[in-house]
Amino acid sequence: MITYIGNIIENAPIVNPETKSSEIDQLFKEHPNYDGIVVSDQKVPIGLVTRSQFYQKLGTLYGFNVYMGRPIKLIMNPSPLIVDFFTPLTEVSSLAMQRNQEQLYDNVIVTQDSELLGIVTIRHLLTQLADIQAKIATYLNPLTGLPGNQLIDEKLAELIEVEAFTLLYIDLDFFKAFNDTYGFQEGDRMIQKTASIIKKVLSKENAFVGHIGGDDFIAMLPHHAYIMSCEELITAFNDARQSFYNERDWESGFVFAENRNGVKENIPLVSLSIAVISNEKEVFRSVDEIINIATTLKKNCKQLHYSCYICNC
């Protein structure tokens, strides 16, 4: 979700560089809501004069006599923050906060093709940025930061129209036993590590990666070459999982914990199951059809008790 600074601009009070300081004084007095005035030369912004800066200059020992009858170009800040319409809000916020203390809360000037469009106050910028971040948060899983179910559903709906895709339905087997044995904090850490592995391995594939919830993930690749990705995922996960177990459990290859029926038994270590659904040899007419096949393949993976992948092709 990208919002450009140009989408939130406000009208800017404008003067030319030869405008007398006495006229600026009158503008500020007539318009108490003006925090700053843009100095523009033939539609091109060349400076900014803020209320506080202006009256600080006039308030010096000889300031009133020196500046009041002279052009505002002598007082204006000749290097205000000027950004293009299509600069993302996050980037503008970063640039604004990098300014020195005296200019930290100055208005941001917005242009398009170098011509003045308007201004954005810092208060408005930060408010809009907070709103956007709140909206983004509703789309992301709070534990992993990956897209959550709403974005996943939107991406799944798009698959029906895609010429080539491979969907990976990724699940941790025997995770409940691990969570019960080592605690929720370690369980969360394993889920976060799994998310990190998936993102890293699939980053070069231009894949969409989402977190359904719990220990379930989904990834969508815009091609049919899935084998290497699945093998890399399994290798990376198997290499990482030893760090989550104590020496005794790792060497024995199981944990002694309750199964889903409440009976204690030796339960295998966590493994990775990947259900692979490709439209290389099969045409899908609905998302439900894809999900039903993925669910069946995942159940088949879980029966093997080791990290694996199974494809519908």
C-alpha cells in the first residue's frame, strides 16, 4: 500500500521573492492559521518563510528596521524540503525528520514537473502516515509481519486468471507437541523462523508469501518451476530446527508429549509439509477447487512423518 505525498496536499499561500516583508507581516496577521508562506518565482518554489522564523528575524536588535521594507528573499529559507508529487509518504517522513531542529516542523513543499502544487504540514503528514500504518497492520499477521488472510484471499482469487502458477501450502507437522513441550514463546520463535526461511528462499522467485495463521503458510509462484524451491525450503528448515530442541530430544528424534487425544506418547520432531498445486497440467475453475486439492495433498504429506512435498501434477 503506497500513498504519495501529492495525494494529501493543501493549498499554499504564495508570494514572489520581491514581496516586501511588511506585506508578509500583514499576511501573517490577517491569517493566524498560516504557519508558512511559499516563495515562488514563476510557479517554481525557491524558498519558504515560516511565521516563527520571520518574527525571530524581525525581533533582533535591528531586524525590524533592516528587513521590514526589503524583499522577503532576504529572510526566507532558500533550502526548504521540496518533494515530487509521487514521493511516498514514508520517504517524505524520513526526509522531514532528517532536517535540523530549526526546520523540523516546517511545511513540506510539493511539486510536479518542478512547478508548485501545494504544501503538506508535518502534523498532516504524520497523521496520514499513522492512519496508513494502522490500515497496513490490519492486513498483516502480527507475529510474522507477512500478509494475512484478507490479502491471501485477494491473491487466491487472482490465481484463476493467471496463465502459470504454483501454489505452496506449507505446514509444520507435530507443532502442537513442540509448543506444549517447549512453551508458546519458543513456538512463536519457530513460526517466525519458518516465516523468515520461506521469505528468504522465495525472495528470488517473485513469490507472494502469506501467513494463514498458526503454523500454516501459503506461497504463490508465477511459474511452474517449484522443485528447487521446495527442496531449498526443506533443507533450510531441517538445518534450522535443531536449534529449537534440547540435546536429549534431538538425539532421540522425538518428544514425549500428549497427542491430540490427550494420550502421552513419543511424537516425532517438527517437520515441514508442502502441498504443491500447479496449473501446468490442470485447469482450475474456482479457488475452492484449489484449496480442496491443497488440503488433501497436505494430509498425505503429514502421513510421512518427515519434511516433504507432494504435487498434484
